[in-house]
Amino acid sequence: MTIEVPDGYVYLDWAATAPLCEEAARAMQPYLAPGLANLKLGMNANSLHAPGRAAFEAMELARRQMAVDLGASRPSELIFTSGATEADNAAMLGIARAAAERRRRKQGKDFVARVVTTEIEHEAVREPARKLVAEGFEVVRVKPNRQGFITPEALGAALDERTVLVSVQAANSELGSIQPIAELTRLAHDTGALFHTDATQALAKMPFNLQELGVDAASFSAHKICGPKGVGLLYLKARTPFSAQMLGGGQEGGLRSTTQNVCGIAGFAAALRAACGHLDAEVARQRQLRDWLYERLSQVKGLRATVDVPAGSVEHLPNIVHVLVRGYESETLVLRLDAAGFGVSGGSACASHSLEPSHVLSAIGISADDAYGALRISIGRYTTLDDLRRFADALEACIAR
């Protein structure tokens, strides 16, 4: 059975994955040449022969370019991964274990390390945190306020001299709330802790500079910014303690062993460069679309915004609108809208098959009954105002029916 997407389908689930952009497709094309033509760029970047060196040179060019675009101090701080999930796992487990071991050598084998994270993190951070608990770490999860923000006061109350790692997402994938990462990082550093941020949703949706933020580690994914799926990035600041989680041939400076996906890396670098090239204008355009949609949906009976997003807000991502529909389950609405030619979601795609209400909504005090009717509408580079007009009319008709 083949599922066909009809012509004119309006895709409004960019926070789950973004369509591949033209720049990324062009950058990847030379790596997809069949047969012997693939020797020019498509070989193993760790081989010593000419085809291998050509692939290595292309990969390192992409690494240098991305270091500039992300504001890293040196290209070697960027470790290519299979996606943000791997990067989050590696940061949580690799940094926590290495930092705790360093502390134990100084303070004794009975030292119990603390890791601080939040109640609204992605599962790629939540699951490694659970694993750390099983290994003897103390994990503290900071509660957000009603609007989905982690305040400095709340984080400060969770920190103590035993804290080795703090992990706070840069922007929430459901609510769109942007966290004060630079301030939170300073608080963590004041207690001697390291700081990681899952920046998957923030990248290309807001100005982002690693050195200005001061973080020790950050995770990214290509497919959230119109790059290819299956490639991501872990930023690991120089001299940050880290225990490699993937062992083998010693690639990526011994920090992540496996043959690199040079084709995907080229696409990732091209997508990032394209996004950075029109960041300010695109963020402003998407913010206007976001504000228009919130205003339009405020007129729909039985529907309300999940959090307060004032018009023009720079404290929320410009591309996410999140609402609650009374009396409906989000799955029903998602399927009805899909049949009408509109693609939206009920929350994070990674939890789309769960029967439980979103842990993010529960954390900010949304009841289970209300959370079951959640809808996330996320826009992107190719979204137009006409798309949103048609969608709003279709959603209102679905609810009225």
C-alpha cells in the first residue's frame, strides 16, 4: 500500500521535521553519484587514499563552516552524530559520568553526584536521566512556571555543591518557550557544574551563538532546519570532561566512533548556512504569521491558547502555535485535518503514539482532560499566510462539526 500526499497539501508540522531545502539537496547531490563517479566524494573519510582524503576534506570544510555559523571557538568542538537524540544521550551520559568520576577522585568514592534537568525536557534527555538514576546519580527535575519557563530562581534552588551537570533545553518543542540559557549557565558554573542545552528546536529560529551563551555542550539536528534526517551534532567545549559512548575506530577525535555520514554532513552545513543567511528576515516573517494565527484562533469557540504569547514576543519561538481544543482528542483532530489536506500534530512526534497526555503540559499544570485536546501548529520557510487562513477555516469547521 502506498500513501500518496495530495497536491496542495499544507504542511504545518515543521517542529517534527522540516522539508529538505534546495540548498541542502544541491550540496548532497555530488555524494549520491552512482558507480565509479561516487569516488570523487562518496568514500570513507577515514581512508588514506585519494577518494578517502577527498571525503575527509569535504567533511572538515563543513565542520569549519558550521563552527563559524554556530559561534564555536574551534571546529574540533563539533562532533557529528546520527541526530539530536544521540547527541543528547552522549552529553547526558558522557559528561555526567566523566565529571562524577573526576569529583570522586578528589572527594572520595562515596561522593554522590547530582544532575539537574527540568520537567519539560525531550525524551532524549529524560531517558538518559533515568539511566543515571539507576547508576546511583541523584537527578533533580526543575518545575517550569505556568508559561513554560525555567526561572533562574527555580534552577538556583536545585543546585548544590554536588551538582556535576545541568541540562536545560534552549526552547520547548511544544510550547515554544525560550529559556534564558546564558543566565542559567552562569548559575550552574557558579556552583562548579557543567551545562548542556538541547538546542534542537532553537537552531535557525533565533540568534544562537555558543560562545555568547557560555554552554559546555549543546545538541542539534539537521532535519529540524531543512537538512537531511539521520545527522546531528554535539558541541563539546574544549576540555569538557567526557566519556565516549560509542567505541570503535576512534573517529571524531575518539569521542564518537563510526564512519561519518559525509553526505548528510554536507547537507546539514548547507541548510545551516542558508538559515543563517536569512535568519532575521525569516524570524520576523514567521513571528508575524504566528501572531496572526493566534489572533485568528482566539475567535474559534471551544479553543484557547495553551500559554500566553503576546504579539511580537521574542521569548517564544516564532514558528510554534499551541492550543487546547475542549471536548476533542487531538488524534481525532489531527486525522480530520489530515483528511482535509492539513498536517499538524498533537505534540512531539517522538511521543505521538503514546496514550498518555504530554508531560510538558502536565508540568505546567494543564489537566489531563485538557491536555488530550492539544494541537501544535508549527510553520517554516515555505509556509504562507494563505496556508494559515485555509487551515484556520478548516480547523474551525472540524470543531463545529
